[in-house]
Amino acid sequence: MIEIWLAGAVLAVCVVLLVRLVVGDVRRHRFDAFVARRWQALRTRLREGWQWRGVRRRAAREADEAIRRARHKAKRDGNVIRPEQFESPKKPH
């Protein structure tokens, strides 16, 4: 079964290349530009899909770290958060 699909794909590529040889220069350049744009879009999507899980994991880790830092460095007065750095004024020098 896989041989039939592979043979069909090879036949389709050969037909596209044959048609590309028959058409004129302007259409060939336009077709080549179209294929190049589609190939670049496919590569970009594949790269984003490949890196998606790592990016999401890193973003979640950084968000958890920021939430942890915010919870431990602040005093709560009801629903008001007062960070320790605002407790007393510091000298500028």
C-alpha cells in the first residue's frame, strides 16, 4: 500500500516538473516564487510546532516563579499588597 502512495507522489512531482518546463518564463518564475513562499511558510509552521511545547513550559515556569516571588516579598493588608521595599524610604546614595 505504501508503495502505491509513494509512486503516486513521485508521479505527481514529475508531472508538476514537466508542466513547469512547458510554461513560459514569466509563469515559471511566478510558480517558483509561489512554491518558495509555501515552503517557507511550511518550514516556519513546523519549527513553531516543534518549539511550542518548550516555549509553553518555559513561560509557565517563569510565570510560576514571578507569582512565587510576588507572594513572598509582600505583606497583605486585606486585599492590598504592600511590598517590603515600600516600608521605609531609602537614601538615594
